[in-house]
Amino acid sequence: MIRTIFRPALVLLVLLSAVTGLLYPAAVTGAAQALFPWQAQGSLVERGGRTVGSALIGQPFSDPGHFWGRPSATAPQPYNASASGGSNQGPLNPALTDAVTARVQALRAADPGNSRPVPADLVTASASGLDPHITPAAAMYQAPRVARVRGLPEATVQALVQQHTEAPLWGLLGEPRVNVLALNLALDTGSARPAQP
């Protein structure tokens, strides 16, 4: 009797383990590699033969001549993909209030002449802590600082922001957004140049 119960259970365990643990993951990985190879490999961005980042994971830019992304709540380092997650701090948490206040002060110190309201996405982390995008308003807020540091006309930097503003998916899903890595790479590769006299 025990043999008649355990043998089918053991056979079913081995069979389902093979299907769900080997065959299905191999099929999904193979299909992803065939249909979406760039995304399946991590959406890695390369310049000059070396990987400079991923289009799907934010990076910590702190140089005033670059656009800054959303803060990251991951630990032990920012934008740590293996520790994705938010801070889980509610709006009444004093630690969140202190962090937002410090971030606003850092933005104000980096661009003292900018008196416009600071966009929320520049001072609050996303739920994943990995968001590579900011809103067009957050990019435009930083445009005067980036233009001043790089010696570019502000209109040139604003035009570059507009060129790198992505529309909602199929015109319906999501909000307009700017990929910070793509925008900074465009600045660094000379897509925006200072006006010639």
C-alpha cells in the first residue's frame, strides 16, 4: 500500500520538477533570447566597446554637469539591483521628512539661482529604488545648472531634454519620462555643444 502511494507521488515530483525547473525556464529563456535579445541580456548600454550601464537601472550621477536621477533606497549602495526595494517610509515618518529636506537642500546648493519648486521625483525614491527615469519637469528643473556648468546655452540643453523625452507606451501606458543615462550620454558624446561665437 505504501508503495502504491509513494511511487506515483515520487514520479510526479520528479516529472514536475523537470518541467517547471528545467524545461519551462529553458523555453522562456530561449524565447526571450530569440525575440528580445537586447532586453534579455539586461538592456545593457555600451559606448566605445565597454558597458556603461543599463537602460533599465538607474545610476548615481552626482557631478553638477550631469542630470541627476531619482534617489535610490537600495542598500548597501544606491541602485543595487540585487537589493531592489523602497524605503517603506510613510509620509509621516520623520526619517523620510529629513531625507527629503536634505535632498532639497542639496539641489538648492547645487543651483542657488534656481528658485522654482523642486519636482517630487528628484527627492523621493521609487518603489524599486532602481528607476532610471525622471519626469520631463525634473529634467527641465536641472537644465539651467547643467547648462551653466557645461558652458552651454540653456535652450540647447532644454532641446536635448525634449529630444530624450519618451512618450507613454502606445500613447496610453505610463507618463512621459526621460532616461537619465541616455540623456547624460548624449551630453558626454557631444550631442549638445556650446554655441560658437
